[in-house]
Amino acid sequence: MEADTEKYLLGLDVSTFCIGFCIWNLSENKFETAGHIPLKKYKDWLDKVDHVCYILNELQKNTQTITHVAIEDIITKFISGRSNIKTIIKLAGFNYVIQRKCYEIFDTVPTLHNVIRARNLADCKVPKGSNAKEFILKRVCELHPEAKELLPMKKTKPEFAVEAFDLADAVVVSRAAAVEIEKGFKK
């Protein structure tokens, strides 16, 4: 297929610590590449947004054919010991700003994907009793061995860094969105 006719999907897992992204080739229905945008060194949320926009603009310049954007939806319930209202509001606000910036950069309305539905559609359903993050990371590596080389590593140990989970989640969102697009659920 000629490069100018190919269509790509950008999948994002948004957080204020790190944004995982995945580029999915819709024309060939395959994983293209993935990465992460580290944000922990930026203290102010405006600086975080500016940095994310810089990277998203670079992705747009390099592909120029991103026709769909899929974003993992925010959590909407409290998880005992893991979330509080301040964190949920902060994440929701940041997520919505990134959605708007994606609309401005890619000229397409991003679709939001519930994490559980996305995992089911992406052939990444987490078995009961399993650590979801660890399972998803392992499953993404099984489905896309080439992604393993893109996962960030810890500096002190030969282990995946926590940012690897965000990258893996972005791959899941991309796979799920590609399934929905292929089946005509979302245009």
C-alpha cells in the first residue's frame, strides 16, 4: 500500500506521571510502534500539557495520517487505598485537556475506551486473581514481541520500568479501537 493511503490510529493511556502511546496501522490492521511520554519531571500541569502537545505534534508530522485517536477512559469509582477524589479530579481534568489537544492536533474527535471492555476486545482479558498490570504487560509482549524492545527498563535493575505499564495499556486501547473500527462500531 502506498504511504499516502495508509491510515493510523493513535492509542493513549493518559496519566499525569506518564502517557503511553501506540501507533496502530489501520490499513494493515497491525501494531506499528509504541512509546511513552515521561512527565514526572514537570511539576506544573501546564508544562506537562505543553510537553505532551510537542510530542503529539511530532507524531503527527512523522505520520501525517493519524485518522483516529483512542484514549483509555478515566476510572469512575473509588478503589480502596488506591484513589482519592483529589487524584480522580486531577486525572479527569488532565485527561480532558489531552483529549481536546488531540482533537486540535489530529482534527478528529478522540474516542474513550473503558479499560475492561478494551481488554476484552483486545484479547487481553485478565484472569481472576491475577495482577492486571503484570498480566497486560506479559500479554502485550506475547501478542507483539516487537513491543518488548520498546518497553522502558529500570536504570538499576534488568526489569521493566513502571512506565512500561502505560505503554502496554496504550497498546491494549489501540487493539480494542482497531477491532471496533474494523467492525464498524465507531467511525
